[in-house]
Amino acid sequence: MFWYAHVIMSVTVLAVIGFFVLFAATKSSGLLGGLGKFLGAWLYLLAVAVIVCGIIAPMAGWHVFGARGPGRGPGPWMERGGRPRWEQPAVPNPAPTPQQPAAPTAP
């Protein structure tokens, strides 16, 4: 449920910044005014995209912003090469290499 707050906060920030950019664009003229209107519209479009992705992602089974639900971290497939810890093969200790007996010395 925390991702709802993340979506709302992201949209709010984008909308407020877009409002101020559009407000400043109305006070300018020429190329700067046109660029400001374009950037303001782009920010509003991004805000709409965040809302749409926030709605579609859970329905598609994606984890929005990495959230999987309350108290749930990454799944066991994320640990140690794709397998849960309890299914990891035991790493045997390597066998010691056999050593050659020492050559007898002459008396």
C-alpha cells in the first residue's frame, strides 16, 4: 500500500513544478515562452504517465517502485544465484592433494 503514497507524491510534485513552469511561460514571450509551454505540458504528461503506470502495473503483476506488500522483501529467487538459501548445494571442502613421500637419502 505504500506505493500509492509514492505515486501520489510523484504526481503532486510533477504537477506543481509543471504549474510554475507554465506560469513562468505565460510571462515570457518568444522562444523562451514556447519552450516553457512545452516543458510544462511535458511535466503534466509525465504526471499522467505516473498515474497510468501506478494503475496498470499492479494489474499486470509488476511490483511498483519495488514494493511487494507490507513486510515483504525480495523473494527467495533473488538470493545467491536464483535459488533460495536452503536449496543451495553444500560446497564440499576440497580434498587435500596427496603428497609424494620424501626420497630416501644416501647414508
